[in-house]
Amino acid sequence: MTGGTMNERRDGRTPHARRALIRVLLACGAVAVLLYTEGQWESRSGGLMLVADLLNRPELLLGGALAAMIAAAWLSDRRTAVRTATRAVTVTAGVVFLLGVLAAHKVSAAETRSREDAPAGAERALVVVHRSYGSGPQAGEHWQVLLESGEGWSARRWLLAEVGGAPDGARLVGASWTGRTQITVVTDSYRRVFNLDQDSGEPVEAR
């Protein structure tokens, strides 16, 4: 009885069952990467809000994809040298990913949000997100001014302005509705006015 046959009987898996499990793991990893890619795409200005919130989760989806690849590598029945190298690479990638996640979570930010519904209704809201980082490469105060339009799966989120991020960067003074379909963003260094397109609801900066 060969060593490979003994191992197969010990873990209760036939070569066919192991190959099927490896395919499932690799497919799950690929699906997780595709879902994260879709979440990244919808995180752009004007993207679908719920899809972005659900799928733009690197720790969950990329971490799951990496875990699936590591499991597939450990179940692989290829030649010993290739299998050992594959396991070493995947485990190293997993450690690097875990350290990156831990480092990111160490840089915590105090976050506050304000929300102001449009005077015209129409399921639109002006959202201001304020984040304050005490340390790290993003140390300082950051503001995002967003327009959320629509509801349910068709709701979209538009980025109007990003303010701050540097010791001598601009600071947000205010962002508000200055008309039924108009938003004004004011910082200590500029003033920007956005008018909403009547058909699409997309904010267009006034010139």
C-alpha cells in the first residue's frame, strides 16, 4: 500500500472527491473576488449605493477568497515539491493579508454623519461624513459631502466633495441645500454649487 493511498484512506477522501472539493474552493474564491470587484466599481461616484455597501468589503471577500485558495492548496495532490511551494506561497500571502488588516484597524477614526433631506423631497438627501484620524498616514480631519438619491436597489450615491486630509488642507465650513435642486459646498478656501439634473438626478457643478 503506497503512502498516497494510506493518506487518502486516513482523511476519508478519494482522489475524485478531493479534486471536486478543490474545484469548489477555487470557484468560491473566484466568485468572492468578482463580487468584491463589483462592489469596488459601484463605490464610484454615481454607483449603486446598496451594492457598494454590501460588496465593497475587502476583509470579508478578499479574505474569504484567500482562505479558499489556501485550503485548495493544502488539499492539492500534486507532486510534493510543487505542493510544498504552493502551500508556502499561499500561507505567506495569508499572513501578509492578515497583518495588513490588523494595521488598517489600528488606525481608527472618530466618525460622525449628518443627513439633510432635499426640500423638494424626491427621495434625495445630502450627507456629510466627518472622520478624524489621530495617527497614521491619514492623520487629521476629513470630510466627504455626498448626495444619496433614490431608494432600494436603484439608489445611487454621488460624491460632491472630499475636503481635508493634510495639515494645511481645506476645512469644510458647510454644505446645504440652497434651492429645491441645488446644493452649495463651502470650505475655507472655495465655494462650489451643484445643480441636480432634472432627469437623472446627477449633480452637475455650476460654472
